[in-house]
Amino acid sequence: MEAVEHLKRLALECRFTSDINDEFFRKRFQALDCRYPRRRPFVPHAMECYGKEDPAINRRTTQLEMNPASVIQPTGREFRMRFGSPWGWLLVVLFAWTGCASSDQSEAYSGTLRIDAPDLGSVLGGTVVDLRVQDGDHVRRGTLLARFDDARQRAEEAHADAEQHRSAAQLALLEAGTRDADLRRARAQEQEAHQHVVRSQADAPVETTSATADLQRAQADLSRAQATKSQARRDYQRAWSLWSSGDLSRAAAEAARLQERQSQAQVENEQAVVTAAQRRASFIQASVNADVAAMKAAYRTSRETRVALDEGARPQEIAAAKAALQSAAAQLNDAKAARAQLVIRAPADGTIEDVAIRVGDVVGPGIPVMTLIPAIDPYVRVYVPQRRLGSFGLGKVVRVRSDAFPDRFFTGRVEQIDRQAQFIPRDVQTPEDRADVDFGVKVSIADPQRLLRSGTTAEVLP
């Protein structure tokens, strides 16, 4: 029984054309948007659908490999038989043996050629103002491909550059120290301010003395007017008493009354003069005090300026100026980097494909606008059963045949072997289960003439 199972597996692993008669596989491949496989549909490494894996397909594969007759229906030209009968399996084994012999007694592992092609675009996006390439153009590394509007970024860069120059000038001024001419000027200003303080203090008593004398004269005049008023009032009262008794004429009494009223008006007038003199004296005193205070403040300022010039810039001021210069330089670099993001250049030699923009288009940030197919050797990833893993080793040279060039072999080299299996059943107990454990192998292909295309199928022969 084990020999029959081994012959079944040998027949399945050899290459022959067959149709798939399994609705499960059809639906799963359509859901994964994969190409409909027509060769070796049950081998796990043939299940690669552009880098996608489906555990359901792997499980179904394991089940169907145990009963291949349920899914394989050879065409009329190949076989008109049922796989379930022993005689039918004998013919299948003979066919497989012939196919394997024609392949130089070595197993072939299928995969899809890949070339890591970067999508190009701008992190910032914007309006396309220049487009230099179209589909199929060959470019060199650093070639200008497209450019976006950078008016705003150029303005920001100019502002950052001016700020950097200003910060550098301020730092240089602090580090240079005080010039002798500036120090002499500061000392002269300090002396002049001191003289102003002395002069204002000397002039203050003169101005305040004059105002005080005027106030005193006004107060003396007020005192005399008040005395006159008091005498006039007493005279009026005596005259009124005499007139009432008939000892004084009415005219004399009226004259005494008029004199009393005039003395009252004189007192009010002198009181106004005193009030004005008091206000003037207060104003003069306040003005003198303010002038003296201003002169003293100017003197203190000039003195502090002279002392600062004598001592020079403090270490903290120089450190702050250096930090400001570094910040300005960082802003300038950021502005230059932002402007560079608006230019798309080729990161490597290669061919441009999928150009999706035109001049005048507005593109959002981070949206790919074209693809660069680099001029590098492609690679293929195949899946090798663990029982055949010993045929592959890092750096081993293998043969690769592309379906695009079926009569030609390319030289490949094993670059990487997965450390973990791609398909492991839940319980690895039977020999059949152990045979289903596959490992991914990456093979780089030497293609100096750049004949191979990404996406084409190929076979790796160890």
C-alpha cells in the first residue's frame, strides 16, 4: 500500500497538463484573484497566488492529494481512464516516469519571477508642473522624473535662510565683545547723565523758593484783607447802632455798610490768589521732583550700560545665541528637505511604468504616481518539501527555466531559505503529513541581458 501511495505522489509531482474538476478550488482561486493554475494544482508551492496564501487551500490540497482521482481529469489526448483503478494508476506511473526522465531525473519547483519595483510619489503632493517621462522610458539613477509646484516651499526656505543669517550675526556680535569706541561713548553718556542729576538738584531749590515766596506773599495779603474786613464789619455795626439811635446820619451808615462789603470782596480775592499760589507751588515741586527722578533713572541706565560693556556678554547670552542659531539652521534644513520632496528622481537605473499623472494634475500627499522597474536581476520564490530540502543550500547554483523561454536555462543562486515551514498539519504523524511540510526558498537569477519579466512563471531545478 505504501508503494502505491509513493507512485501516486510521484505521478502528481511530475509535470503534465490536466484540468481541475473541483468547485472548491475554482471558488477559492477566484476569491484570491489568482491565475487559474493548470499545472501541478495540488503541490503547495504551486498554490502561490502573487504572495497570497490561503490555509483553506492548503488543507484541501492535503485532502485531495490522498485521492487525486477526484480532481484530475486528463484530456483525451493524455488519458481516457479513471485514476481509481490499479491499471489506470500503472499507466499514470509509466507516464510520470517518462516525464521525470525527460527532466534529467530532477524535480522542478515552480514559482513566479519577482522584481522589487518601488512606487514613486511625493510625501507632500501638490500640482504637477513638470513631467519628464512616460511609460517605457529607461532612466538612470538621479534622473528628474517629475516636479511639483514649490513656490510656498521656496518662500519658507528664504525666510529660514534670513533667520539663520540674523542669528549668526547676533552670535558674532556677542562673541566679538565691546569695541573701545562704544565703551568711551558709554562712559561719556554716564558722566553727562550724572551732571544732569547734579544740575537738576541744584536748580530745584531756586524754583521751589520762588514759588514758596509767592505763596507767602499771597497768604500775607490774605491776612491783611481779613483784618480789614474785621475792622470794616465792626465799623458798620457801630454806625448802624448810631443811625438807629438817631446820632448818625443815614448816609454815614450806608458808607460804613459799603466799606464792609468791599472788605469782604477783597478777602475773597486774596483767598483765590492764595489758592493759585498753593497750586503753583505744588506743581513746581512735583515737576522738580519728576525731573530729578528722570535724571537719576537716566544716570542709572547709562551706568548699567557702561558696566555691561565693561564686562562683555555673559556666557548664558552666548549660549542662548548659539541655540538660536542651531534652531534657525534646523528650520532651514527642514525647508530644504520639504522642497526636495516636491521633486521625484529615479532612485536607481530602470524602466518607468504606470505613469498616472499629467501636467496640471493635483496629487495628494503620499499617492504613488509611477513605478520604477529597476534594472536588477529578478528572483523567484519556490516551496520545497522537507524531504528535498537537502538539495538546496545557501549559495548553491541552480538552473532556472522561464515559461517565456522554455528552451533556455538561466543560472540561479539560492539566497535565502525560510527557517519556518509554510504548511504544517495539526498532527504530523504519518509519512504523508511529513511530506506536506514545505519551506520557502528564494533564488536570485542572473539575467544580464534583462530578458526576464516580473510576473512570469519559472521552474527551479536543483
